[in-house]
Amino acid sequence: MFLGGMAAVLGSFAAPREAEALTEQPSAPDRPTLLANLRLFNGIDRRLQEGVNILVSGNKIEALPRAGETVSDARVVDCGGRLVMPGLIDAHWHSTLCGITQLEAMTADIGYVNLVAARVAEHTLMRGFTTVRDASGPVFALKQAIDRGIVNGPRIYPSGAMISQTSGHGDFRMRYEIPKGETTPLSHFEIVGAAVIGDGVPEVLRRVREQLMLGATQIKLAGGGGVASAYDPLDSIQYTESELGAAVQAAADWGTYVMIHTYTPAAIQRAIRAGVKSIEHGQLADEETAKMMADEGIWWSLQPFLADGDANMHADPQARGLQQEVAAGTIRAYELSKKYKVKTAWGTDILFSPRNLPGHARQLAKLAPRFYDPLEILSIATGINGELVGLCGPRNSYDGAVGIIAPGALADILVADGDPTRSLDFLTDPEANLRLIMKDGRIYKDTLR
């Protein structure tokens, strides 16, 4: 949910950062690892299993042998009867924009932005988030650095720059930059790759293809207004159906899909008719729209926008009023998603609010039991979110499933002190309660011994 407007810019401030230095990537294991003596949540079944171990070979889960079954040449990790679960997945994350203020995003050198993002990425992993679907931002360099082991962080499914119409949710130009002439330079936000403006079918096609060229696994469009955007009212509908359809076709030609920022019924329905696969936010949807999402198999990527202490910061009083409207809609949205059995994902959309990063997992835990049973929402943040990130098909640069513990899946595993049949509050203190963090078969934290 992008912020905008001078009030928000002037109200930005530098919040304290999480304060640990970057660390070296752990070595790849030289022999298989057997996790034993555990209670398993596999990300698929909404129950805990006992009497099963987990055999990891290389970066994948090789097998789930019975407890007590001998595995030769394996290093045994005794989990002490603790919970073992897949790494968490945030389906709406901004890897390069969550750890800086809006003022920094609009003025800072891209080198600074990437350095902050690298530190934030490591902290994100150490909170138990092993995969994120990046919902827009200049993230390609960070993804490459993580994949090559230069920086520690979660696996990233990047969208690249959010594509916006003129005056849309991604138009961050100042008023003095308008009108745009034939030779007018790109704005700072466009130059760094946070958002890009495209109007009309030919230009939308170009912008989509540019992001695919850079390595986008899915495309992010702005299809409606935002809470505190500079120019677009919350109820505005952005992009015509033909423009949306062009983006969908260009993405489909590369075997992937479009995700779209929007809130209102009319904007959501237009996006669905155009072939968009994932609605981002949508908190103002009505019954007809929720049913349409269910009937068409559309993903609803919801965030717990409840105007509480976890909310993104807004300096503008009008924006805070709209935030309250969206918060009321959020409650209704969760009710509708369950009523019509819409395929629902979970994400946070922490944006320009570094002070909210330490509470990342609280935005998951607080949904239980208010909206979900604990194991139900935990399955959304693991196996179900894993299904969504895999929707990018051949654009997926990773060679296995995420969010589940099953043979062939990537070995992203957490060992935790906690009982997810009762509460997910243990996730809100990862330093104390996450005893082992494994990503791609590499152990980044181990306090079991």
C-alpha cells in the first residue's frame, strides 16, 4: 500500500534500525542432516504429527523417515520434542522499501537504499521468513546478492517496479514536474526502479516487458487509489480494461501473471475481467466481488490493515481517516474470504515504516483466534503462500516447492519453542523462540545445543 503526498514526506522520520551487522553465509552441509525427536507441522495438514523425522540432503528435503529409523552417514539434530515447521512466507513484502522512510525513498542514493535493504534482509530471515513475494521496488540486485550468498536473506520472488498510470498510485512526481513533455526525464522513483509510469496499451506492454527482462517473476500493477497517495482518491479506478488486458497478455506470454493493487469492488471486478490473478489488498470488496473472486479462482492477498500499532505511519489526517475506513473493511474482507472460500494469502505490506519491522510476525499471530484458528493461519503463511509464489511457473528461479515439509521441497525449516495448536505468539519473539533456522539446507541459527 504505497504512501504519497507532501504531507507524508514531511512527516517521515528516521526510526531506529535493528542493529546487528551482516554475517557470513553458513557453509553448505557436507552430509545429510536428520532432524529427529520433533512435532511436525508440514504446512499442508492443519495438525501436528509425531513419530516422523526429516532427512535433508543438499538444499532439499529428501525423505520423512519414521522415528527410530536408521539413516547412515547423517548428522542427527535432536529437536528435543519441539515444533518443526516450514519457514514463513510473506506474500506482500517490500524488501527495499520497508527499512527506509518515504523521504529517503524519494531522495536517497540507490546505493544507500540497497545497503539498508541488505541489513533488513538478514533480519527478515532471522525472524523466520525464508521466502517473500516482493510487491514492488528496486529489488533485483538484492535478490541476486542473496542467491549468490553475498548477503543473507529470504528467497525473493521479485515484481520489480510497480507499473502505474499517470496520476495513479505509483506516480510520485511533484506537481512542478507536470506536464510531462516528449523529452522530460524520468522521475527519481522511476530511475531507481521503485515504480514506473505507463499509459496506453503500447506503453503498458513496454513497461511489463522491461520488468520481465530484468527478472520479474510476476508483474505488479496499480489498479486503484491508495490511502495516502499524492493524486489518486481511494475510490479511483486506474487503467482501462484494455490496458490491464495487455499487461496480463504480456505476462502470460512469459508464463506468469499479474498482481494488482486495488481496494474497491469496481476496480477489483475490472481487474478480474482483464485476467489478473492476484488482488492485493481489496479490503473494500463487497459480497458480489468476493463471490466473483471465488468463482474465477482469483487469489486474494490480504493484509491485516487494522489501524493499530502495526500500521504504516501516515502524517496526513485525511490519510489516517482513510486508514480507518480500510481497517473497517479489513474485518469484513476476512469474513467474506472465509464465507466464499476465496483462495486467501497473507502478507504485511510494511512500507516506509522501519519501526514496524521487529513486529513483523505479530501481524500473523494477531489473526488467531480473531479470524482464524492458529494452525489455519499458519498454513496460509506457509503452504498456501507457497502455492501462490509458485504461480509464476517457468519464471521461478528456484527448483523446488516452498512453504511445505515434504520430499522434494526446498529445505526451509524452523525449530521453535511453541505450540501452534494454541497460539502463534511464540513467533513474535524469534530471538528467544526460534531455536533453529534453516534455509536451502543451510543452518543460519542453532541454539538447540
